Amino acid sequence: MQLRNARLCLDCEEVHDAEQCPVCASESFAFMTRWVAAPERRERVRLPQEARPATPFGARQEELQSYRALLDPAHKPNGLGWRLARQGAVGLALVGVAGWLWKAGGASRAEKEPQ
């Protein structure tokens, strides 16, 4: 059991790492790290803020430039494709409405003409 996961049951004083105490099934507990300091988990020490590299998450400068180019609002490589798709959808809708009106007009003419 790891110290940072160890819990002390406040009812029966059992040390456990479950959500409920395995002895009394109580859900009232306190973490052991409240009284016992846990050692640092990291193997390497972090550099101070001013000594860290300028790039976040250790990314290379080329990667950052690529992400900036992708996130730039002025850069829209797929703008033409989406515009064509919207125009195509509007065109299909207009053709559908025209067909519906044509059928509706033909049905009303058939009702007016005696046979």
C-alpha cells in the first residue's frame, strides 16, 4: 500500500486504501499523509520557473510553429471546401422544394381538369 493512498478509518482506526473500511464498512476516513509526510514521487527535480525552456511540454520550435499556423484564425485551408459544401446543400434544398412544388402544382391541375 502506498502512503499517499493510505487511509485511517475514523471509527475503528484500521488503515486501508479502499473507499470503505474493510473491517467496519465505514466511509469516514482521513488520509495518512495528513500526519506522515510522503516522499517526493518524481525521480528528477523540476527546474525553477526562470530556468525552464521557453517551449511548453518540451516541444520543439518547429512543432510550435506548426500548431500556431493551424490555430491562426486568418489561416483557413479548408474554407473553399466548406463553402462548396454549403452551396451544394442549398442547391439540393432548392431542387427538392422545386420538385415538391411541381408535384403539388400538377396534382391541383389534375383535380381541376375533368376527364
